[in-house]
Amino acid sequence: MIRAGSRNNNKRPVAGAPHSGAPMPRDPFPQSPFPEDMASQAVSELQAFRALESRSSKKRKKKRITLAVALVLALAVGAGAWFAIPVLLAPPVLETAPITDVVVRGTFEDVITSNGSLAAAEQVTITPEVTGTVLEIRVNEGDTVEKGQLLFIIENKDLDSQVDAAQRTLNSAYLGSDMAVQARDDARRMAGNAWQSYQDLKAQVEAARGEAAAKGEAFDEASAKRELDAALQAAQAADSATVSAQQQIDSALLQVEEAQANLEKAKALLDKRSVFAPISGQVIAQNIERGMDLKTLAESGKSPLQIVDRSKMSVTLNVNEADILKLSVGQEASVTFAALPEYTATATVTRIAPLASGNGSGGSGGAIGSGGGGSVVSYPVELTIEQPDPRLKIGMTASAQIAVKQIKNVLLVNSLAIQYQGFDTVVFVLDAKGEASPVVISVIEDNGNIAAVEGAIKEGDTIVLSNMGGPVAGGQKEGAAVVTISR
């Protein structure tokens, strides 16, 4: 039997051990000489150590497994790359297929397209001709006004003083002219009296001469001559005084006219204290308020009011030099707006600038379908829209199309289908077998996208587009174009 106090109380006898009558072997786990609590503590510490050692062993094993998996994946990726490189570096397989279009009959149009921004056809900045303070404002921003409507009133006491001074000057001039007229009239009376005295004296002299002759007495001619000369000089002096008086009148009347002009000018400035609308339209900016000094506002670079006439609107385009000679004043244009895609406005070319606006990167789109970049010389072209949609607002982006040529009922082909063989212009037409043969044509007009042509082709023919690159495909005539597809 197992002795009490052994290490394992449940331990069974070892197979083959002597029977109970034989002497028992020595206990391999003799009772510890230490107290029982100290033995239990040692056993606990040993068990904890073995548990820690087991966990560390599991972590090392897991780490080794992770490294092994990573190594296998790296080898797999490398092998894949090794086999993929030749595939990636290999040239693509090329297949060719013709790009075709169909001949149609319709209307050819050469259209110039360009973008611009919407502006009012007429816009005015209200700048008063007189300064002062704002006494009264009759409109507000956003109001619609009529031409001649009172906008605001300015107070300026200096203008009142100028009118009063001009009126006093005019009154004085009138008084001076009246006095000059009175002086002239007096001079005329004096001249008349002087001439009458001369005539009377002359008659008296004649009578005295006759009486002396009748009596046979001598007549004192010298004395008579002296008296007549004196009377004549007095009459002539009176005439001179009359002329001088008339000159005084003329001078006084000039002063009256000048004073009258100054008064009218002062009154005109006084009237300009009331500011009226020069056009009918809408007030889009208001920078004044009651009591504001207009001089201070002007120094700030602002204007009291701005008015735009929305009954007409304009779009300014930049058309390149290749297209500008196709345009003329009066041509019709269609204008669309990004903000109102459902609305198309009819406009008229109203101005073509005689000078280029400088070099820029293409203000005009040219014919529809044309492309290209680089700098081109452009000319401003103004379009006017009569009776525009009230929803339009200044500054909206506008796109204009101007049809510069139109040919009705003509054969139309894609411009890319046109090729040249020697002196002939041809297109390649596909037959029922899919073979392309050149057909000579004449180009009537070409807008870079669609060409109006005539020749031995007909509506519905299938034609091959040119300039697409790639080799000639089997079943096609030499010179037929194909497109190269890479995959």
C-alpha cells in the first residue's frame, strides 16, 4: 500500500511490483523536512513557472509559423512577377477595323461659335454736375425708372447765392442800358436843335445879304461865315455825341446779354440739384443716403446711382482672325445660356471691332468641330439681343452660334473622309463585299467638320474616314484608311 504523506495520495502500485508480502521499496518522495505551508508555496511557484514557459513556447511557435507564411507569399509574388514580366513587355496584339460614316443629303452650315458674357446694351453711371449734400432720394436699388424721372435732389446754398448775384448784375446792366438809351435820345435832340440852329442861321445870313444888296449896302461876309461855321461845328458835335451815346447803348446791351447768360447758367446749375434719369431702366446700384456729401462720395471713387437698360442686352465675343472676315454687321446669331438651357435668344451682329484685341488662346471656336490650341489674334464682336427674356441677368455666360454660310439640299460627308490622290479629291466608298474604292468628288464647302460635296457618290453610301492611322486591312484598296485598336 502507498504510504501516507506521499507526494501523490492517489498513485497506484506500479505493474510488476512485489506482492504485499514482500518488502516495499524505498519511498522516492520522502516527507519534506520543511513545514507543509512552505512546501505548498514551492509547488505553486513551480506550477506558475511551467505555465509561463508554456506560453512563451507557444508564442515562439506562432512567430515561426508567421515568418514561414510570409516567406511563402514572397516567393509566390516573385514567381508571379517573373512569369508576368515577359507578358507585360510583349508588344500588344493589334487588330484593325475601318471607321466608316454614311453620305447624307441635307443643309450645309458653316457656323462660328464663341463664348462671352451677357451685358446690358446701355448702362449709365449717374454723376451729378453739381456738388452738395443729398437732400432727398426718390428711388431705391432695384427700382425700375423711366427716362426723365426724378432720382434725387441736392442741397447747395452756394448755387442760390450765385443766382442772386447774377440777377443783381443783370438788373444793373439793364439800368445801365436804360441810361445809355436816355443819353442817346438827349444827344439826338441836341443834335437836332443844333442842326436847326444852323439852318436858321443860314437863312438869316441869306436874308441879311439880300437886304443889304437891295439897299446897296455892303454885307459883312466874314462875320456871317464865322457864325455859320460855328453853328455847323455845333451841329456836327451834337451828331458825334449821338454816335457816342449809341455806342454806350451797344456796350450796355452787351453787358445785359452777358449778365443774362450768367444768370441762366447759374439757374441751370441750380436746376441740376434735381437729378433725373437719363434712360429708362433699372437701378442696379445705389451708394447715397440722405445728408451725404457728394464730394466725399466722388473722392471715394463711387457714383451715386447706376442704371441699366434691360430692354436690350449684348454679348461681346472674341472671334479669331481666321473667321472674322466671314462676319458682317446685321448677321443673325443664336445665343444660348448655361443658366437657361431651354431658352435660345436671337441676336444680331451690331459691331465688329476694326482692331484686334491682342493675342489670346482662342476666343472663337471657329467652325463647329474645329479644334487646336495656341495663341490666335482675335477681334471683339458685339451681338445685340432685342427684347431678352426677363430672367436673364447681367454677367451670365453666353454661347453664340453665327451661321456664316448655308447651302440647302446638298450631299454631306464627314471631313475626315476626304483624301487626295494626285490632283483628285476622293472618298473611299465600301461596296457590298466590304472593299473600299476611291470615288472622285468636288468639295463645295468645308467647315472643318462637315463638307458639302458633289460627284459620283450618292446618299446612303458608306465611306471610310481618313487620317485614322494604321495599316491597310485585308479586303481594302490601297489608300483606304483604318483605325488601329490596341488591346
